[in-house]
Amino acid sequence: MLRRVGLSPSLYRCIPTCTCSLSGKSNAPLPDPVPDVAPSDTSLPDYNTDVNVHSHRLKRPDKPPGTRWKGLDGLKSETRGSLIPDTLKEMDENPEFQLTASNLRRLGQATLTREERKKRQRALDDLGVPKFKDFIQDSLGATNSQLTKNKVEILQLNIGLYCNQACSHCHVESSPKRAEVMTRDIADRCLDILAQSPSIHTLDLTGGAPELCPEFRYLATKGRQLGKHVIDRCNLTVLLEPGQEDLGNFLAENQIHVIASLPCYTAKNLNLQRGKGVFGKSIQALLVLNALGYGQQDSSLKLDLVYNPLGAYLPPKQDQLEEKYRQELGDTFGIQFNRLFTMTNMPIKRFADFLHRRNELEDYMQLLVRNFNPTTVDHLMCRNHLSVNWDGRLYDCDFNQQLDIGVTQNKGEGEQDSSASHVRGEGGRGTTVWDITSAGDLMGFKVATDNHCFGCTAGMGSS
């Protein structure tokens, strides 16, 4: 038996009603297929479903506004304990981490860094893009393209590579397996330079997880005693590590500005980038900071968040994403913060490996070049930062530090690239904290640039 259904007589098509035997098989013949052609007077604007049905996903129902995350119940007890065992297990089981570790043992860090640079340069050569210095000179003109050190206002110390996490995008390649940390004598020398540099208003402490390094609290306390604004670049989960139970109180009592990495407000994306279990611990840590007054309206305790993309694309517009974060974190978790900063992923270290394995490095370099923003040049961190490695060596920025492209000790024009004498491999000394008395000694020095610098000038930049 047949019945007819349709929107109008012109769109009738016949389909069989169910006539089944007890065996479950239909006894009715199937009709001939109806031609997939709509009459000329009919509009079907949504008749465009992708034939790749294996990729179709059912959208989750929209949650009512103000619905709190169910995971908040019992979150405090569930997030107790160290993240380090889970991080080490994930590193041991992850084939990408294993491949990187094998190459590091076989070739050494200096060789891997050179090979990484060659890959970026090949990508740019294939695109017909000149050196970074030549590119900005063509874009801005000879007068405006000279990158020299301005007045140094921020002293950034990378005080160690030890970390309780091992994030897939980490340009420092930190993990629980790294043992490099700053010693007291170098910390004291940095404080001497800070005291002798009236232009510096901010001491920026980073890592790794800087809080897990022996000199963190010493440097933070002394920096505040010198009247400097002190920043803690925090991964959040460190606040829940055993032995760090009083860390939040320490930060609040010393008026430390917390800038915390939170690359997404959902568990799936954040754990994918930062490791299993990181999302819940990050949320609990933010709740701890909020309870201490961080991020609250009219509070002097500043809590800023940092977003960086999951993959090979630029961040969304910062002001729009900040509002989205404020809505999601506020409605779902009751979390408040001051500002959100968006960062472009730099094509170096783990993220460069990620791009190369996916055959996306050339496309990503093209993306960075295509989105060159001339307004970023005057505000690049290399212009007003002095970056110090855990062993006391000096760099123009944190990214140059990880590529071992040290500061120059000369003034004037000219590109400094990774083949120049200021680039040292393993065992090379370079310019250190023992070679200067104040940050003013570097005023007017050329900034060392190379092909990774396109990352800081793309979109809204990475500085």
C-alpha cells in the first residue's frame, strides 16, 4: 500500500507504509528513486547538507542562562594532589613527546634549534618572503623599520624550566623532566640591575612554573621591596600542588599581579592543549584566587587571563573574546577576572614541531606574513623588555631566549640573524647579567630579529 506526502501537489513523492513480516523484513516493494530536482518555482535554500555524513555532529542543547557547571560539586576534593604524575604518564605515552625526546638525545638542543629555523626559512623561501628586517623595511620604510632598544621598562626573568605541566604549545618546552633553575647568586645580580635601573617599573617572573623554582618568592618579595610592580606568569594548577597551599595567600599579601594562561573555557579544548585533568584544577585555582579578592571589582589584586589558539590560526578579536570569556566563566563557574589578552602562537619549539608534523608550517608562516600589522612594531616586547634566562644570559625577548638569539653589544643598522655570532649553541656564554650594571647600558642597541618574528607582528601580535 502506498501513501502520498508532500508540501504541495507538485512535490508529491510516494513512500511505502511499513508492511513487515514477523521476521522483520519488509514485504513491500521499494518505489523507484525520485529525481533530486526541484521545480523551477521552488526555493530550497537549506538543501545543502554535506555528503560527508561521517563528520556530522549533533549539537548539544543550549543550556539556560546562569546554569552552573555540575562539576563544581566536589571540585575541591577532586582536584587535590599533584598533577605531576599524570603529566609524566602522558609524556611517556604520547608518541609526539617520545619522538621529540629521542631527537633531543640524539642531536642535542642546539642542532634541533638550527633545524627548526631551517624549516621556517624554507617555508618563507617557498613563499618568496624576504628576511624579517627587509620585509618591515619594505613595508614601513627605512626610517621606521629600525628595531632598536628603547628605554627598558620591564625586566622579565625566566627563573626555571621545571613545570608540573607539559603543554603542547609551550615555546619554552617546560615539563616535570626539566631541572634548570636560577640560582641565588644570579637572582641577586638581577635584583642589583633592577635597583640600578630607574626606567624599569615591572619585574615579570616566568618559567616553566616560576612558583616551583626555589628563588620565586625571594625575587617576588625583593621586587616589591624595591617598589616594583611584580607579575607572576601562572599556569593556575600550580596553586594546587602539594607544598603550595599558601601560594595564593603569598601572592595576595605581596600584591603580586597574576597573569594566568587559560586557552579555553571548556574542558575538552583546554585539556587537549594542556593535559589531562588541567581544566578542573584551573577552575578550582581561579575560584581560590577569586576568594582571596583577585579579579574582583574595586580590588587592587589583579587577575588577567591569556588566550592562545588551539591550532594554526590567529586569535579572535581581543575585546570580543574577553566578553565571551566573561560571560562563560561568570555564568558557568561564577569566576571573575580583570582583562583577557590574546596571543598569537609563535612557530617555535613544540608548536613548530606540531605544525611540521601536520605539514602546516608553510601555511602558518604564510598566514603570519599575510596578516602583518604595522601598528604592532612600535609596541613589540623586544623594544622595552630585557629578558634574562635562568643561567643569567640576556635576550631581547622570551622568544629569542628559547632560540638562543642573545642581545647584541653594538649599535647601528643591520639585521641580526641566527647565523650571526651572537647566536650560541650549547656551552656558549653570550652576554650575561655580569656584563651590565643597569638596563640603561642597552639603550639604542640593535634588536636581534629572525624569521620567527613574523609571529609578533601578525594580527594583534604576541607581545
